[in-house]
Amino acid sequence: MTIDDNSEPQPASRWVLFLIFLRLGLTSFGGPVAHLGYFREEFVTRRRWLDESGYADLVALCQFLPGPASSQVGLAIGLLRGGFPGALAAWAGFTLPSALALTLFGLGISSWGEALPAGILQGLKIVAVAIVAHAVWGMARNLCTDRLRIAMALAAATAVLLLAAVWTQLAVILFAGLLGRVLIHPAATQPARATGSPVGRRLGLVLLGLFFALLIALPVLAKASSSQVLALIDAFYRAGSLVFGGGHVVLPLLQTEVVSSGWVNNDSFLAGYGAAQAVPGPLFTFAAFLGASMQDTPSGWAGSLICLVAIFAPSFLLVSGFLPFWERLRNNQSMRAALAGVNAAVVGLLLAALYDPVWTHAIFSLADFAVALLALMALAVWKWPAWLVVAGGSAAGWALALF
């Protein structure tokens, strides 16, 4: 990786990395785009661990891969500075604050959900409508830039709504990639600067092989076994493996897995998703809430840990495995065309999720709709931070319940 003084990167203590990312995990509000801004300020401007080009290389890689882009950038920085222990330290520091907060919230929902003031959960569900709508609009503006991609997004949404099956999302993503490779012609760009990797190509191939082996084997093992632990690992590993376009896209994948199976009821699911917007750090820590609030064992702290590790495991394997091959792939026009098609499809997946389960389980009256509109305006027009919108939505839900 290119460093500011053109020297080799110096190793950093895993504890130093952990503490740096812990501070970021405690203060990085605002979602993935904001996280990338915090990382740039910390590692490019302040610490000069990377130059602008080197940092852009990492961001490009992590946007190319499925999974949570900001968390993967953090993993890559930890990997470059401290090897695999550094990657683990970076992930743990950035993830721990929000994971703990959402685990505690999940335990509270499971044990004392009925003791919450009336309307709080409804307010969180209404806020989820605004947050997902805002995400759909922002992603559509950036990823659906012509009639073909708009049509692909609408077709993907239609397919997911009409064919509600576990593998529908995967089929839609794969088909969109093939269609994009044939029909989309991205503008030619100058070759990007070369980057280095602490992971050799042979080890990279092993890690990528392990990623695909688990993606294929876990569903088979889970189906053949009655183990709830294997079923959870399979569901959350697949969700972490198939999310293109940002953390919000995990919503329809996880909803299909945990609500349809009866592991978590839909009201708790949407309340937890709303609460996840109020904490700093990666949105994927929503998995910790789901694991903690499971209606079957394992649940509680054990369920939280299992789901959290399972949903982030693909990111470890993909970032480490792809890093040595990224130089060739990112300059390949066919790959860029396929990725453009995938990005259009994930807008459709999120659009479908906006309708079901988010809208259908949150908006029951004109008052609910009005609160959702105000929350959307606060996010899109007034630029309020997400945590403040969540707090306001909860208060509005509580107020509505009094009348």
C-alpha cells in the first residue's frame, strides 16, 4: 500500500490499533459514508499511515466486494498495519461499542419489552421507514443513472416481492451481474495506481476458496443437521456474503432469514433496526441485536456473539483474499460492468424491503405516515444525525400512543 513517505508500512501494535478503532467505534455516527470520512481524517490526514491514493485504493476494493464497506476498510487498514492480529484488533475496536449496545437492547426487548412505554417500539418502526426510504433514494441517484439500470432495479424489486424465497435475492444479484456485463458499458478510466498486499496470492486463493466452500457447505450442513447453532451461522454467513451496496441492504436478507423462520418477531426486528441507527459504528452489528433477542436458543450473549461473528466472517475472508488480486480486477471493464448491474439490483432489493416488511408493519394511520415524512425530511433536508431522528421518532411514537 502506498504510504506518504514512500517507505514500507511500519507494523503497529494490535493494542494501539484496537484503541484507535475503539475511539472511532464510539464516535463514528452517520453511517458508512460518514465512517469513511472519519477513517480518512484519522489515517490519511492525522496519522499519515496512507496517502490519498492508497486510501482510495482500499475504499475501491471494499466497495467492489459484498459486505459492509466501512468495516472492510477498517479491516484492511488493520491488516496492512498489523497483519491478521491487526485486522482482528481493528474489527473488534470498531464493532464492540455498537454490538454491546444493541445486545443489551435485544436482551431488554426479550425480557422487558412489554415494560417499555407505549409507542416507543412503534416509533422506532416508523423511523425505520424514513431511514430505508432515504437510503433507497440516495443509492438510486448514484447507482441507477440511466433507463436500463432503473428498469433493472424495478425488475429486481418485483421479483423479490413476488418470489419470496431464501435464494431469490442471490438469483437476482447473479442475474443482474450477468445482464450488466452484457448490456452496460461503463466509461473507460485511467489505470489505477499499483498497491501492495501483505497477503500472498497463494494464501489469498486459499482464503477465497474457504469463503466459497463455507457459502456452499453451510446450507447443506444446516439442512442435514437439527443444530440451531449451525442454522444461525448459515443464515448470517450468507447474509454477510451477499450484501452489495451498503449495510442497509442486509435488511431484506436478514428479514427473510430470521422473521420468516420465526426466530425473531417482526416488531422486534424493525425496532432493533431502528435502534441500530442511533448507535455509532457499523450497521452490521444489528446482527448482535438479532442474536440476543432470538426466541429459540442460542439467544442472549451467546446468540449475539454467534450471529455477529458469522455475519462478519465473509468480510475477513474476502478482504484478505482479494487484496493481492485487486490490481487486475479493478481495471477490468467487464468486471466493472457486472458490478454496475449488481448495484442496480441491490437498489431494487432495498426498494422491495421498504414496502415489505418496513412499510407494511409500521404505517397503520395517517399519523404514522406524517411522522415518517417528518423523519425523512429531517434526514434528507435538515441533515439531522440519525441518532437524533431515532430519538425524535421514539418520542413521537410515545406521544401518539397517549392520544
